[in-house]
Amino acid sequence: MFKPIDEKNLKDLYEAFSLLETAEEVSMFMQDLCTPQELVAIAQRYQIAKLLSEEHKYAEIVEMTGTSTATISRVNRSLSMVSSGGYAIVFDRLKQKNGNAD
């Protein structure tokens, strides 16, 4: 059964993430928050988004990640049509951090 999005709970979660200061703290929080399967799924979606942003082809991503083209397609839709811009923020900041700013 589909439950409507609880905006208050989401806002509380986002606020909790904003309080974390290091990758280690995020890791600890995510491990407490998610099951191992959820972490694997989230990490896989992130890697797919990263590869798509680097303009890899679906076949390459399937080979690199072992995921299905259906999953890649879902991630691609979130990058293009319904994106809130979160991936772009992260990828831009990673480029800056790594000295690869365009």
C-alpha cells in the first residue's frame, strides 16, 4: 500500500544529514539508518548516476555495475526529467574537490 510522503519526517531527516560533518559520520549514520541491502541499492544508484553524468553508455554501465538496464533507465530519468538538482550539486562539488572544475 502506498503511503503519502510525510514532509515533516523528510525535513527532519534532511536536517539530520545537514548536521553531519564528515564522510565517516555520514557512513555511521547511514549504517544505523539503513539495512545492508538498502545501502547497496543506494550506493548502486549513486554509481549509476555518476557514470551517466560521465556520459557512459548503458551497456558499459551494465558491465561495470552488474545492474539491469531498467535500473539504469530509472536513474537516468531522475537525472534528466524529475531532477531536483541534487546529483548536479554533488558531482560539481566532487569535481571542484578533485581539481577537475570545468
